[in-house]
Amino acid sequence: MRCLSLAAAFVATAAVTGCKTMDIEDFEGREPTLVLEDYFAGQTRAWGIFEDRFGNLRRQFTVDIEGTWDGRTLTLVEDFFYADGEIDQRIWTLTKTGENTYEGTADDVTGIARGQTAGNAFTWSYNLDLQVGDRVWNVHFEDWMFLQEDNTLVNRAYVSKWGFRIGSATIFFQKGASSETQESAMERLRAAE
């Protein structure tokens, strides 16, 4: 009987602690310290994939990013090159609202994106109009970024609609990575398929 009670207590504890989501404060003091406006000022290159909720790879892409910081606002011009030939651009305007807090807007973002840094991490959430076939879905993004020792920034973005996860994106950013021309980026992506 005692074994059953211990087993029940273990299961109950696992159920409660297993549901805990990450908290940005958990990364306080971790190195290297991520300062968003320092990392993204200038040229950055990113490589990413999007997977559906079943883990199927749906898209591959690269992004060339040009960032400018004016002391309060970080502007990111992101040029996306997809493996299927699609080209897109998003321009983020991020305003530093506190020592470690940010708000952002972009044309396809509904409302305000809100984020916070701590240690080597940055998290933010926002709603975005996502083109899916002939329709546009308004989806919710929860992004987590982690700066690594080699100046690589790893991003995991979880995408949901009506509270249900529909996919995730994994993106690797490299500060100061040299930009390729659009044609060479597309050739390299198609060769990888």
C-alpha cells in the first residue's frame, strides 16, 4: 500500500512540475549576455526550417537582416529567401521600453509584440497574419532565443492557433555573416533539397 502512495505522489509531482513552462528569469546571469540592439545592429544572416505539428518539414529558408539602432529603436529589415522560390520581406521596429524589455511592430503583426531579455535569452510573443495557401491565418508566436558562445543565436518559435500548436520554427542567426546574392542563396537552398 505504501508503494502505491509513493507512486501516486511521484505521478502527482511529475504532473505539476512537468507542466511548468520556461520563465525568462531562469536565465538571469547566464553568459554570454544577449543585448538585442548590439547583436542585431549591422548584418546578420539566418537559416531556418518550419515544421508542422507532426514534425514534418514544411519550409526551408534563409534570411538576410540589416539592423539599425538609433539609441531607442531597433529597425530590422529581414529579406526571406524560401527554398520553393518565394521571396518575402518583413520590417520590424523594436522599441526598448525598459532596461530589458521591448515592444515591436511589423506590417503583418497584429497588435504589439512584447519581449524581455535575461542573461543569454530573449523571449517574446506576438500575433501574425500567416499566408497558408489562399488564406491568411492569424496565428500566435512564442519565440525563445538563446545566444551561444560562438555568437550564434538559436531561436525556437512555437506557433499556435486557437490555443493549439500548429507548428514550430527553428532558426540559427550568425552575427556578421556575409550576405549572398539572392540567386546564390536560392541555388544553395535548392541544392540542399
